[in-house]
Amino acid sequence: MSLPDTGRITTERQGRILVITFDRPAKYNGFTPEMGDQLVDAFTLLEHDPELWIGVVRAEGKHFTAGLDLPRWAPRMASGEPMWPLDRIDPFGLREPRRTKPLLMAVKGITYTLGIELMLAADVVVAADDCRFSQLEVKRGILATGGATIRMAERAGMGNALLYLLTGDEFDAATALRLGFVQKVVPAGSEFDEAMAIARRIEAVAPLATREVIRSVRLADEAGPDAAVAQFEARQKFLAGSDDFTEGVQSFVERRPARFQGR
């Protein structure tokens, strides 16, 4: 079956991991509204399917994404409609409902605008050493509304963020690592394998605990450390009442790998 002109987002289950793939390589995975809607569907599937514990986002072809296909998005943008349906998971994590399960991204080649904002909303990002990043909305007369103006400054400081937000200049993988936008840089072609290796390690630990980790880190970031500390005892009590906690203790006693079930 031929690839539609609108591109597509595909999903594949690998154990407890959902692999989400951008598939419009002839257009550098430029995002169409159809791809946007399918991405939201994929994130919502990850969030609500109890058999899925982790997501990994990747792309076909040499590039992660050239960003929004602006001519196709212009009518929706001009109308003031939300970019994503309000009852579905927001891939940018800027509003409810938000993802609570671990998400990794494997980025490569051209990773512009939307690509940067998606990766800044992820938990762990593995970048190929051939990455070319640019938050170039100012060159198109629009505002980055997927979180870049917030998260780039949080990670790198206001001056470092504004250097790239105000100019739209490109920066490389080494710079992205230095500024905290990505967590690992690997040789081009190995980024997905590395992301999957990390995902497999996360798959082996307790999924309820990983969700609580994300919840606590996010709360501390958004409401301050005291807000997260205030919930430590209650959240630990919740985890201590789970079957996974019982299994974790038993595996420790028996000196064997734990077999968590997510309940």
C-alpha cells in the first residue's frame, strides 16, 4: 500500500513498549494535520492501554521532522482551533489530559520546531550526532506554542534559550546535549537502538513506580520542591499497597529479577 500524501503515524507493540513512528520521509516527516491527529491517538493509546508501559518515538528516513507543514496547518491555525482534540492526550504536555507513562525519543538529522518541542516534552531523548536543530518560528512570523519558550529557558537559562528562539539559528547535537535538551548523543543510525535499550531497562522495573517518579518530578518542576515533598508519604503508601511492591520485596529476598505486573 502506497504512503498517502498526508503521511502517517504508525504504531508497533514490542512487548510492553509502544514504538511510534513518523512516516513521511519524502517530505522530511513534515507534519500534516492528519499526522498530528494520529500522533494524539498514539499517545492516548499509550496512556490508556494497561498492557503498554513505555513509549518510544522514532522516524522513517534520514530526518526526524522538518516541523509543521505550514500550508496544511494554516487554516486550523487561523481559525484558532486547538492543535489537538481537547479530550485526547496532549503530546506537548501543556494541558490536561497529560501523559503519565515514560516516553523516549530517538531524533536524527533535521529536527525542527515541532520536533524540538515534542522532545522537550519527553522524558529521555537520544540524539544522533548528525542532528540539526532549529526553533525557527520567528522566520515564519509565528510563535512557538508547543512549549519551547518555556522549556528551553528552564533547561538552558533565559539567555541561551533566547539566542536560538530569537534568531532561529541552527544548533548541533553537541550543543543540545550541553544545554540539556537531549540526554545522550550517539553515532547516526544507532539512536533508535539506544533508545530501545533504555526502554527495555525501564520495562524491567515497576511501572507504577515509574509513573510516580514522573509525577513527582513534574510536580516539583511546576509547583516547587515543597509540593512534591508534601506528597512523598501518601504516594509511598500507595505504592506499598501494590502487588508490585510485594513482588519487589520477594525478589529481593529470593535474589532474583522481579516480575512486575503493574498492579
